[in-house]
Amino acid sequence: MKLFRPGRGWQGAISLGGDKSISHRLLLFALQHHGRFIIENISQCDDVKTSLKIFEQAGGRIETLPDKRLCLESPAEISDLRRSEIFCGNSGTTARLLCGILAGLPFSFRLTGDESLSRRPMRRVIEPLEKMGAGFSCNDGRLPLTITGSAKLDPISHNLQVASAQVKSAILLAATRAEGLTTIEEPLQSRNHSEILLRELGAEITADAGRITLRGPFNSAGDFSFKVPGDTSSAAFIVAAATLLPGSKIEINNVLLNPQRIAFLHKLKQMGAQLNWKVESSEFEESGTIHAGFSPDLKAVNIEGHEVPGLIDELPVLAAVMAFAIGTSSVRGAAQLRIKESDRISSICRLLKQIGVAVEELEDGYCITGPAKITKRHTVEPAGDHRIAATMAVMALASEQGMLIANHQCVKISFPEFSDFFQTFSPETFFEAKNDLCW
């Protein structure tokens, strides 16, 4: 448990570790690539380390190069993964994308995960891959599961019932092993990192107005270099803190600004935040600089279902900003938050109520009325959810007495540098409680 004290204004310029979603995809796509990937600024978060371990388990070679670069040499036969259990840790991206990769191999593989991942649904991935010819046996649509792949997958046309970049990516990875045209229809556009990477590797893929097509088979080969921009979802916590703390003025450099990943920035601007950003590079993925500063008199904002896919990872920290805004903010159409690392709707509402914020829980979201004034010190339990833990740390900065946060170390799942940035901007914030070790 750690006490997070109220913070002072954050000032300075920083760069972030590589985007988690892109890092995952580079590692997992490398499994079925023939050649080498040289990757600069790969994420160091625990979830990505899980994908890295699986790459090594499959027989891939990893060489550390200067300037934070890794050289990945693809395994000769990833079918070797069948020789032992494949542990996906807490990473839903790892598990779901692996399903798409392994579906096209004529062997059986067993995937497991930690307690949290084993509660998360896999059926949305299983059903389209079964249509393509792969077989699955599992625990009521959850891990552990056994995949029996096929050397000859069938192309499909599939309508996603819920926009999901992970499900879409799994189908696209399987489609590279199918003969013919696979088509995916999305009800709302989700993040498009897999499409961008496949196109970069030379696949025949199109994406237009929620319709994605890929012609298989496609075997990627050759040597490629990628520079991963800083993680946008991690940047959201830094931006939120700067927005809420008087005297703040921060700059985040070389951060991902993919149009599908910056809805959080647009929403903050709508609330009246002192915030701007600029795309400075379009190499591989769009990236650039974010400037953010203290923003008094923030206004309430409403989020509808069609906006949720572009905000899915940032909704928890946006709830923190909503708590300090004037008026009643709402989030609707976000029922998928209930099947994340925790039931995030329940977690957000439980913790906000505990610290005295006016919040109403809805079946598919919540309403938050501000501006809140958190005058007492509270002890909060984020239920092992990394984004909830980081959100409460941001709220502690903007409180009057700070907060004790239990099991705060789970933030490393997605944002390993989180503690470093807090110590850089607000060294007075940290106080160890109950002989807890530092991060």
C-alpha cells in the first residue's frame, strides 16, 4: 500500500515507452513472419513482456541492440509451441491474437492465463475462427482453452457484433492462412494497428467505412525496421494530471497520434482543457507532440456508444476528470467495460462513491456530477486493475489529503514508467506506508 499525496503543478517535457497495442502486434506478427524485425522503443510493460516470452518460447531469437532497439529473428517452426502450455498472463491481446495465429497450424495448442484473464470472454474470437476451420475446447468460452488448428483455413465474411480490435486482428491473422477473400464488418471503427502493420508488410488489405478485406494467403518476409511511438493510453494519465493540477504545463514528445487513438484528447478539449497536439511524423504510425496545462472550470461532457471504441482504455481516467468538471457527465453504451481486467463500470462507481464523488451506476455506463472536493484521506482498492489504480493515483493528486492505494504495483501491467513520472513531477507525492517497497 502506498500513500499518494496531493500534487503540485507538473512542468517539463517527457517521452513515453512504446505503445502497448503496437508492441504486442509487432511481437505476435513476428511469430509468422520470415525474416527480422528491428524494433525501437518497444513497450516494457508486463503484458508486452508476456508476448515477448511467448516469442522466445516459440524459438524466436532476440538480440538487444543499442538505442533501445530489439532485433527479432522469427522462429523456424512456431509449431514448437505445442510442446508446452502457453501462458498469456493478464494479456487479453496476447491470448486473442494468438488464437488467430495458431488457428492456421495443423496442431493442438493449449492457452492459459492468470485469474483475471481466465474470467474474460473468448467466445467472440472462437466463433469466427471455428467458421474458418479451427477447433476449440474451453471452459465455457474462457481460458484455459485448447486450439486445434487447420493447415487449410476457409475465408469468411464476418459481422462483428461489438467493435473489437482484438477480435478483428485475430480474424485477420487467420485470414493470412486462408485461400481467398476474408471480409470483416465493424459496427463502429476500432483501432487499426493490425491493418496498418499488415499493409506495411505487403498484404493485400483494404479498410473503408468499417469494412476490412484481406486476400490470402499472405506470407510476410524480409527485414523491417519499426519505431514505436509513445503509448497514447499512458499519456492520458499524464495529460489528466496536468489538466487538474494548478500551475501545470507539460510536453509529451514522440507520442502516438493515430486518429483512432486520440478521442480522449478531443473529449478533453470539448470540456475546455488547455490542450493541443501536432502530428510531426507519419512514418509507420502517426506521432507527434502533446502540450497540456492546468485547466480551470472544466465543463461536463457526454459520451455515447459510438464513441466508446475510441475511448475504451481511457474511460477510467476520463472519469477522474469528469469528477472535477462542472455539471453532470455521462458515459453510455460502454457495457464492454464490465469484461475488462475488472468490471470497470462497477469499480469506477464503487471507488468514486467511496471518496465522496456523486456518481450513478448504469447498466452500460455511469453519470458523474462535479465538481468534486475530496477533503478526506481514503484507502482505495483497485481490484488488481492497472487502469483503475492509475486513475485513483491521478485523483489523489487533485485531492486535499491524498489517498492510500492498495496493490498499486499492478500499474506495471500497462505503464511501467508511471512511478518514475510521478517522482519526476511530484517527488513530494510519495510516502511509503506499512513498510511497502518502492515500485
